Amino acid sequence: MPTIYSFPPIAGNQAKILILGSMPGEASLAAQQYYAHQRNAFWPIMTQLLQIDPQASYQERITALQSSPIALWDVLKSCKRVGSLDSMIESGSQISNDFQSFFSTHRKITHVFFNGGTAEASFKRYVLPGCGLNLICARLPSTSPANACFSFDDKCRAWHDMLRSAF
């Protein structure tokens, strides 16, 4: 099973909210872009929330995100996985990102929102015990197209409500 690696964080100086995924999927890894799968709802939700042109390039979306109070990263630095599904991550292969350094650099972060259950479970298992910070944490519905039990409108509403409460 191949070892895969996540991306560096996207975070501006004023970041107060950290959105965490588990590990980029195959489309994202191939494109070297967060949430690159065309049916993933992450960027459509962010373009609405942050009033970004939906046709903006990836770099323009990243720049807008860095100018907002939202930071973006993944819990895992590396893991072994075939395909894109979190359920295919090989148990025991997970290595978390360096959150101690991240939080020491981004001291304004008070909220951590998880893009799905695996991100939340991984953070609570690998990061939170040694974190030493008083963070407000909450799980949001996964923006993955595999999460078909929520419509786009339901995902959008849940994300907007939670993120706006933290602005």
C-alpha cells in the first residue's frame, strides 16, 4: 500500500478558525490542490461564504482564504491508503502533522472545525491529548461527494451557520 502525504497548511495572519480534513483524496493529490475533486462541495461552500467568484482560479481562492479568518489543513501528514476513502487508510500508518508548531505560529486560532468524522477522530486521537490549548471543536458534514446523506444545501447551511458563529 502506498504512503501518501498531505499539503502544507493554508493560513493567513488573522486566522481564527482552522478547518481540518483527514488526508487529500486522489484528485487533490494528483492536482496538488486542496479539495480538487469536481464534486466536492468545499470550494462551492467557501465561494458563497467568503463571496469569492465561483470561477476564480485555485490560486485566487487560496489568496481569498488567506485574507479571511479561515485556515485550512489536514490532520494527517502521511498515511498508507489506496484510493480516496478514509475507510481505506491502513490502521497504524497514520502520522499527524506538526500542530504544536502550527498553533505556536497561529496563536489567534480558537476554533477547529472538522470536515467529516475521520478528521475529528484523528485529531482527537493524535493531536488533542498533547495540544494543551482550549479550543472550541466541532464536526461539520463532510463535503465529500461520498457523503450523500446531506444535500449540497444542507451542507452549505450547516457550514455557514457554524463558521459565521465563529467569525
